[in-house]
Amino acid sequence: MVTNLEEFLKNTKSNTEQLKRILKLKRILKKSEEECDLLLYDLGCELYEEHVNKFRDRESTDELMELINAKRSYIKSLRNELNVLNGRIECEACGKISSCYYDFCPFCGNKLPGSIKESHETDEKPPVISPEE
Ligand SMILES: [Zn+2]
């Protein structure tokens, strides 16, 4: 009884930790998406100015694009972490979300990288059957 209660409290605690992590990630993700939107807006303004004035300020657009690319890959990594915490995985081929227990994407058949099942299986190597002597 006592061990059950301890187990229950332990599980509740780890679930709460996970939920906190998910909420924190969602907050960071929202903020990053807003920042990325602003950068895209700046880039749009820059390109518009260049178009109107027929003057290309390559340095400042390149700088903006670099910032946007960095922000986008950060957003992607946040989304991936959120998916994993929620037991989901994003297919690299079609971009659809499925369960992280699948080896293959149910939408396009692409092999899913690092599925939980797969990484679990590699821990337990199949027994080597030696030929009978
Ligand atoms: Zn797919």
C-alpha cells in the first residue's frame, strides 16, 4: 500500500514536471514565432524599399535572412521537442504528425527516424543463434 502510494506520488510528480516543461516550451515557441514574424515583416519592408528605390542593400537583407533562418530552425527544434513530449513525431518527408511508436509514416510510408520502439529494440540485441555442433 505504502509503495503504491509512493509510486503514485512519484508518477504524479513526473507528470507535473512534464506538463510544466510542455507549457514552458509552448510559451517559448509562441514568443519565437512572434519574433520570426517580425523579422519576416522587416525583410518584407527591406525588399519593398529595394524594389521601389532600385537599390539593393545586400548586407542588411542577408543579415535578416540569416536571423530568420536561425529562428526557424530553433522553432523547428522546439516543435520536435514538444512532439516527443506528447508522444508524437513529425515525418521529415510529408510533415504530418504521427505516433512516435510507428516505424513508418502512416501517411506517406517514409521511415520515421528514432522512433521510440526502434531505439528500445536496439537496446536488446536479438540472441545470436550459434549453429549446432
Ligand atoms: Zn510522411
